[in-house]
Amino acid sequence: MIVDGRLRTVIVRHDDFEAAKDPKKAGSLTAAVANCVVELQYFGSYTRNELPEAAIQAYHADLYLGQVLNGGHSQFIHNVGIEMLATTAGDALAGLKAMGASAQHQILQEMIDWVQAHPGEAVVQSGFDNRAPALDALDDRFYEAEEEESMIPLAARWIAGWPELRVVPQEEYASEIKRLAQLHPHQSRRVWRSVEDIRFQMTDDLQITIAAACGAVLPEAECKLEVRAGGKMVVEGQQCMAFGVGTDKGSRLCVFEEAGGRLYEFVARSPTSPVEPAKSETSTNLRRLSVVGADAIRNFSTIAEQNLAAEAIDLLLRKSDLDPVAMITALRVSDEGAVWYAVSGETCITVATLRDRADLVGSDGKAILSVTRAEIERHAAEAAAGGASMRAQA
């Protein structure tokens, strides 16, 4: 239910609620609230000002706890960012007061006072090399306070008494989140969210490089399903940045560099030729599948923007009754347009985005469903309106 512009419901699973009755497992309920907030923000595009105040306060209090335990108040300031610090810390402060964490509340208030008095020092906090001694002192007091009385059981008891809390069976949780998402009056925000997710995959340097490398595999392109963590490693005798990738053919590795991208598959080593653990991710157990140059990668992004490819794919997915949350693979690009795979759930479709239209293409290469440029532009306008309404509420 939405009252005065705010949702008045928080959903948690029954198992998490019951587990939290044991103080040692109280974190299951605080985590459940945090998950609910994140999912409503993502699936329903609710902003901070449109979710239950208590839920936002609990969410940011839990964020505060996690950041300070991980890297101190210096890290909390750095990771939240100066622009959002007053809002986030203010929410956490209200949550700490409501749950009865008086010692932690006092410490956070002193951190806020320090930031206001030392804006120059606050902005350079990193949680690592740049750490203000005053914040380190607050860390020590915070850790002592947590030893005496941890925030988590206090938060769980507070949450359990919320009138807006709804406890649902595990099997009903996803449908309840979906129902709450659909209550939002600005459904255009959901269009904006899914369009932006697709656009990110087409314009972010790393994402489009991986998408194009998957699409360049011969004789048959691979569908990108997941981009995983990456780091520096030795591939074909050179140190480079490489990221894990999941495709419809299995686990892959993509090298990401200025020259473009290279996709590799993992090859099983011979048991008679063991490789030292320190060298386990070298070219000795990788086989190159594709190479895509920087020019082709840039062309995909350029043509995608010109032809409103993100909006077009989102529209075709919706017209096909498919979930618009999709993973994108870049197949071919020309001056006129580009061809993409879009994987939605268990379904992979092929889409050609052209200057005057976009086509959902069948296995025979013929259009199954088409949308005109005018339709795509109207869909783009709806997405833009959704984004504007979110910014107005931020």
C-alpha cells in the first residue's frame, strides 16, 4: 500500500524472521530488510523518499555497521561519498536511535560533527592511506561499543515490531516483491531501468568489449550470460587485465585492453604436466576463441546510440512478452546498424537495430517482429520520463 507517496510495506521471508529470534542469528532479519530495500529499488524503481522510513533507516544503519567493521569511519565516508554522506548518515543516525544503540548513535553523531568541521580532510578519506586520527579513535570506541552491545540484535528486535513488516513464506517472496514493484505509480521508471541496463552493456567500455568478443567467436557466436570479477594476470606471456565471463558454452576469460578484447576458453591440463598454483591462470591452460579490435567495439557503441538500440531491444522484448532484463551480445556492426543477441531468462533472441526500425530476427534471417523508428522514439520518451521522475524524487 502507498500512502502520501510512500510505500508502507516491508517484506521478509518467514525463515529469516524466525531465525532472528535467536540473538546469534539476528543478522538474518537485518539482511532480509536490506535485501527488500535493494529489490524494491531495483525492480520497482522506488527512491529513498518513496520507501518506508524505518526500512531506509535500518538499511543505512546496517551499511554503516558493515563499512566501519570492514574499514572504519574513513572507509564509510569514502564509500558513501561526500555528496550522499549527510543523507545516508542521517538515516543511519535515526535508525540507531530507534533501535536503542545509544553508544553507536553518539559515535556516529561525532563523526558527522567532525565531517562538518573538517570538510577538506573528509573529502580525501580513503579508508587506506588517508585516514584521519580522529576517525581512527572513533573506530576504537565503536568496536568497544559493539563488544558491549551489538547493533544487530537491537536492530532485529526493532524491526520485528514494525507495523509495516509483512512476513511471507519463502515461495511467495518473489511474487510479493513483484506485486509491490507494480504498485509504483510511475511504471515508466521500470522501462527506464531496463533500458539503462541494456544501454550500459552497449556503451560501457568493459561490457561492450566482452559483448563483442563473445559475438566474434567462430564458427558460432557465444551468448554472454554473466560478467564476473577480474584482475591482472598473465595471458599468452603478457600481463593484462582479464575478466571471467559466463556464456552459453561455459566459463570463459576475456582480456580487456586498449587494443580491444580477446576471449579464451579454459583447457584441461594434462595430469602428467602439473602447473604451479602461482601460474594456474596463464596461457598454458587457455585457448583463444576470438579477437575484436577497438575500432569495431567503438562502432558498436556509436551505432547503438544513433539507432536507439537499447530502447529498441527493450521494446521488442516487451512486445514478445519476455522479461526486459537481458544480457546483450554484439554480433555484427555496419554503418547502417548492428545485430545483437539478447538473452532473457532461458530465451535468446536475435535483434537487428537499424536506422529506421528494429527487427526481431528468426533462425531463417527473416524478421518475425518489427518496430518502427517512431515507435522506438516513443518508447525512449517514456523511459526518459521515468528517469526524470526518479531524479525529481532523489
